[in-house]
Amino acid sequence: MTITAELPGMNEKDVELSLYNWMLTLKGEKRSEHEDKDQGSSERFYGRSQRSIASPMGADEEHCQADFRDGVLTVRIPKSETVDQGRKVPIGSPATQH
């Protein structure tokens, strides 16, 4: 699985990426300050964003990799070589399952 996010005006230190319980979360914060000494004015802009995406079943979260280049974040989550097939759950009353 490959996820690409365009993050204009941000750099790597502005971005936080986490993967927990099959949920990939991307947080970003953009800060901009501009001062015009001739006009005697200044502007400040702050913006935060967050997005969460569920990683697919069978994803190998231990080997997740991310690159940030030219305002584009690319996250790669490979498929696991072993897929959990689950387990059988016994059916019956609690008294019969000792």
C-alpha cells in the first residue's frame, strides 16, 4: 500500500506520522510569518491539519517507511508475508467450557 500526500508550504519537521492499531495518522502544522517594515505591518498564519487512514488487513506495519521530498509525503506499507487467518471460537455455555 502506498499513500501520497501533498503538503505545500510544509517541510519534514512540520509533519508527524504515526501508525497504531492499524490506523495511520498524519498531522501537520504550517506556520508563516511575514513582516513589512516599510509598511509597518506584519502577518502571521497558523494552520493545523490531521488525517487518519485505516491500513489494510495483512499490512506489515513493522516495516512501514516514509519519505518527504519537495512538499510530498510518500508512505509505503508492505504486505505481510504471513496473514493472520484468525482462530476458531468455541460455541457453548460457559459451564461446558472448562
